[in-house]
Amino acid sequence: MPKLRNSRRCVVLVIGVVAAGVIAGAVVAARLDDGIPADLEAALRDDPLVQVAGIPAENGLAGRGVFVQRTSAGFICLWDAPSATSSVRQGGCNRTDDPFGGRELFVSMAYDGGPAIAGIKDARLVGVAAREVVEVQVLMSDGTRREIRLRKANVAGDEYRAFGYRFKKADLRKDVTPKAVIALDSTGEEIDRQATGFAG
Amino acid sequence: MKRLTLALLLSLVFCTSAWGAATTYAGYQYWPAGQGASTSFSPSWFRNTFYKTSNFDTTVTFIDNVSYSWHSTVRSSASYVQTHWLSSQTKKAHCRANTTGPSWAACTAY
């Protein structure tokens, strides 16, 4: 009989320790998940993407899509991705009540290699612009500008001007680099400027 | 005693799996411009995110442990920024504030 009692105690002890482990694991996971709200995480995974522009394939680099994702978690996201179903997305989100994050352009820049300019192999710029924006340009460090073509896009009833742009290899040199992305209104006045970080 | 050891090992597995799911490797109320943070090096990192409660200019990237080059870098002022790098190479997730961040923001890697 004492042997049977000891076995039961042991089983209870094992169950207790395993349960403690599960709870501890859940607590650790919950704490570490503090970085991203759970509803945003679920929405990023489940809500559909709408293509608003594209970046064509060139010089051995694959084509990319520019996508907008209106999420049920109250965020609007802008993605640079191989396809609408790809989970390997690069970009970000702003709150739906402030889709441009207090600016006129919602921009995301992605690149491979670097951080020194000579090591960068593929640099892309994707974005959506506010209604006031009629032109988007890349300002180079030598003062010259590269014009970016805007494309009208409708996402869930809201109209956007979207763009996707791949920096030319010749524009990623030590002596001349992309300095900023600028937005111009209908009078030609600059109404937003966002640094690329490549120059100064 | 053997059972107790097994139970402790199982607990460790649960904790480790929870840890491996997501690691918030930096979280501050205030991010001075230039402030950066990184995970340890591991081949298992594949996603790197920066969640902010206000908009400021940030970068997320992966840095390999051979050439220390950056991979799948994303720079944006969006309130949430994300990148992926599906590579078996040993790497660390790295995030950085390019301008001052005035409120809570955190970097999480998976």
C-alpha cells in the first residue's frame, strides 16, 4: 500500500510540475508578445491585400507588387511583396484614422546589402500619397531629381495615389546617392520630405 | 526521481518553445535618434518588427555574422514596421531609431 501511495504522489507531482511549466510558458509568451497587439497580428495574417502598384522585374531582379491591406484591427498597411498571398512582406502600417502618420506620404523603403552604399544590391521605394500630392520625386545628393510615376488606386472606397520604384544602380554610387523622397502639391510647393538615410 | 526529471524537462521545453515564438528584444518609453538594439546571433530568426505608439523614422534589418552585411532592410516612419529574411544563415535581428521616438516602442523578432 505505501508503494501505491508513493506512485500516486509522484503522478500528482509530475502533473503539477508540467502544469506549472505550461503556465510559465504561456506567461513568458504573453510577455514577449507585448511588442505587437494580438488583434493586429491576427489581422496581418488573415485580412486580404489589394495591389495598388507594381515594380517590374529588371536586370535579374524579380518583379514586386505594392499592396494595401486595410485591417480589421484599425490599421492600414503598405507592403512590398512578391504576391498578395505571400507572407514574406516588407513594409508597415499606420492607424486607419491617420493613414499617413501625420504626413502627406506613407512611404516604406526596402533594400538588400549595405549599410554602406557600395554594398546595396536592390533598393526599392513603395508608397501611397495624400490627395494634395500631385508629384513625388527622389532628391539626389547632387541636387538632381528622379520623378516617380503615381498610379490611382481605390481601396475599400478610398482613393489613393500609389507608387513603386526601384532605384537605378547608377543612382546608388558613393558620389551621388538618393537623399530624400519629396512630395509636391499642384503649385509645385514641397509639402513633405522623408530622408532615405543613404546620404548624410 | 526519473519522473520528476522528465517533468522538469517537459516544463523546460514548454518555456523554451514559448520563448522561441517571439522575443521582444528592445522596448523603451523614449528612443533617442541613433538608438539601436539587436538580438543574439541565431539561424532561426526570420521576422523582425518595430511597433510604435507614435510615428517616427525607424529601420529594421538582419545582420549576418560573416560579412556583417545588412539583409532585407526596411526603413519607414509607419507606426508598425516589418521585414522578413528567410535564410538559414546565422544572423541577428537589429532595429534602430533614425529620429527621436517620443513614446513607447518595441522591437520584436521571431
